[in-house]
Amino acid sequence: MTMEHGGNTTAAQTGVLVVTTNDVPGYRVEKVIGEVFGLTVRSRHLGSQLGAGLKSLMGGELKGLTKTLVETRNQAMERLIEQAKAVGGNAVLAMRFDVTDAADVGTEVCAYGTAVVLAAE
């Protein structure tokens, strides 16, 4: 379901189209349902923090942290899609991610957007 450094969930797999745009060419918005979101909080792993600290001194990509963030974002997206389906949407428009520190113990990732019902023009 996911690639090494990004997600590739498709509407064909989930039944919900997720886009970062406000509209979809060839489709019209039949119904605006409202805001939906998928949220997850991941705790920091001490080993990865130490490794990241050492790697940051030497430079280069923090591959372990990249992998964790990709997994976390994909989980937030899955929850966003589940919520859109639960409220009767077949698409999410204007999807965005918000990433913040959660009380210095982890990282909060929220995928959010507007659930709608799209119909072909």
C-alpha cells in the first residue's frame, strides 16, 4: 500500500479520491459534507533520536526518521479516508498535513480536508 518514501493510496483502492486542489476537472461537487481529519501521534524512540543526533552532526538524510514519518503520514491519511467514508463522502478536497510536536514526547500528524460527494459532469 505504501512506497518507501511516500504514499500511493489510490481512489480505486479506497473508494475515496483525495486531492490537494479545490476542485477536480471533469467532476462537480454535488454535496459539501464538511471537514474531516485523520490524526495520529507517534512517540519518539530513544534509539532513533540518538542515531538522528549523531547523523545530524555528520550530515545526510535521517533515513529511520524519514521512514517513521512516512508511516505516520500514511496512517493519518488512512484515518482521513475512513472518516470521509463514514460521513458519506467519495472525495476529500484541499487535503493538507499538519505536523507538530506533541508535549515533547512525540509527533502529531493530522491529515485534513473537506469531504464532498463528487459526480462526473
